[in-house]
Amino acid sequence: MDFNHFLSSYLPDPSYGGTRLYRDMVEQAAQAEKCGYRGVSIPEHHLINILLVPSPLQLAVKIASVTSRIELVTSIAVLPIRDMRVFAGEVVQADMLCDGRLVLGVGRGAFAYEVDRLGTPIEKTKKKFEESLAVLEALLTQEEVSWDGDYYTFDPITVMPRPERVIPLMLAVMAPEGIYHTARKGYHVQTTPLQASHTILLEQVNAFRRGQIESGKDNRLALQRGIYLARDAADARAKLELASIYYQRFDNVYSGPGIVDNGCIRPLPRKQTIEELGRSLIICETNEMIDRLAAYSEAGIDEVIVTSNFGQEQSETLDMMARFSSEVMPQLSGIRQKSVA
């Protein structure tokens, strides 16, 4: 099982500034390579202070300039808010500037607050995403592409420069049935149970494996989870409290009313208690973490996307990444993955 570090780009205090925020993300990416992570994942969100990366391809190119090995995964590029005729060329250019290390994770978008304000109501993103993905794949793999659909109509065009390799595509899907159909088509899949239970996680994994078996492809499942290797019980409690505030903001724009004040998401009360959240996230000390992540490997998860930025100091995050790589990752490298029926 591989590990990928998620660059959460969380700005709870706007006075910290975007320049410092992005320097932190680049520093974390360099630390991920040093510590042996497979890659880093770069989110995309607009107009809000969580997951704040308006251009994941720009950040990927910057990170490529200070690293040499790690994969650079968009997690995820939101297709319905873009014109695929422009985006396809940007993807090709970014992949070249990233030395062929780009993995293009794509999806429909998750927050009604932002996609509504960017011109595509959330209830229309599914159909627009499906057509956008088809257009994007055609432009990346064919020349003289024309289109006549619901959202795109254009005469033959060829994106230049042409790709010099097949750029890996990874689709973001959460519902088990959607995961199954996506895997069945042969796509790599990114998913997350968010703060839901381990049972929901296993449903997602099982759906992927069923689809993968039917596809006959060697596609990959990457699962994102809130994870923080705590030094002791007090540290675990402190990070869990920060995570609770983070999810008060996240839930506001994901499933709540979308109350945003000058770009800052208002934290709202949650029904889930901190104790319940702690049973879903993996914020704990070394032995417990190894046990809990071993269950992920045994379930057949190929890669865990580690979300560990909950608003703590940058120095704490870098130190945690180093401890995670030395205390946890080696203990999981030899665990045999079991087949999931």
C-alpha cells in the first residue's frame, strides 16, 4: 500500500496570507518526496478558505520544479467549470513541465456554493461532467476532433502541442455504485468516506474491486482519509479538536447552507460528536495507527491519500510527516492485500 500526501491548503486565518500558504504546500511536497511518499494530491477550490487552490496545474508545475520523483495528482480538477478546448492544452503543457509525472484527477465538483457562483448549478454538474470528460479524452487522444452535444458544439480542432504520453486519468467518485461503474470502465478511482464509518469505506472498496475484476484492467484505487500521527494522547486530542473545526467549515459548504463571510466559511455546529469523529478519522499514536491502516491494506486499498492539515503549525505537519514515514510506513510495506469479494 502506497501513501500520498494531500496538500489541503487550509487558510483558517486569512491574515496568514496566500504567499505563505503556498510556500507551505510546496515545502510539504518536498518533504513528501524526502519521506518516501508515492505522490502528493492537489485540490481545487475557489472563493473559500479550505482546499484553496484555484489552479492545481499551476501548483503541480511549481512542485515539479523542486522535486524529481513523486507523482503530482490533481485531486480534483473540476471539469464542469472549464472549457475543455482550453483545459486540454493546459493539461498537456503541465504534464510536459512536470516531466511526465502528472496524474489528472477529475470530477464534477462538490460544493454548490462555488460551482453555482461559477455558472454551473450543482444539479447540472453530473451531465456536464460526463460530456466534458468525453470531450477532454477525445482532445487528448485524437486529432481533428469535432463535437455536437448538449454543452459543446465545435468544428474540427487539434490541441497543440500533442501529448507525448498517455496522461493517466483518475476519476473522483464517492457513491459505491458509481465507483463500481467507473472501475468497470477501467479508470483509476479516487474516493473518500469523508468522516463516515469504516463500514462505508469497505463498501467503496468492494465496489471498486468488483468493477476492476470485470474490467480486466490494472486500475488503481486511492482512498483519502483524515490521518495524523500523534505524539501522545494529548496531541491526538488537540488535533482532533482542530479537525472538528475544519469539518464544521467543510460541512457548511458540502452539505450545509453555504454561509461564507468574505471568503471565509463560517464554522457551524455538527451533529457528529468529537468522539464519533475520532472513531472515523485516524488521529492516534503509532501502534493504533499501524493496526488501523493494516486493515486498509488488507481490504485491498492501493494507495491512501493522507489528509493531515487541520490548522496546526507548519512545523508540526513536517515533523509528523517524517515520523509517519519512519514509524508507520515501513510496518505496512509487507502486508499482503486480500481479495475483496
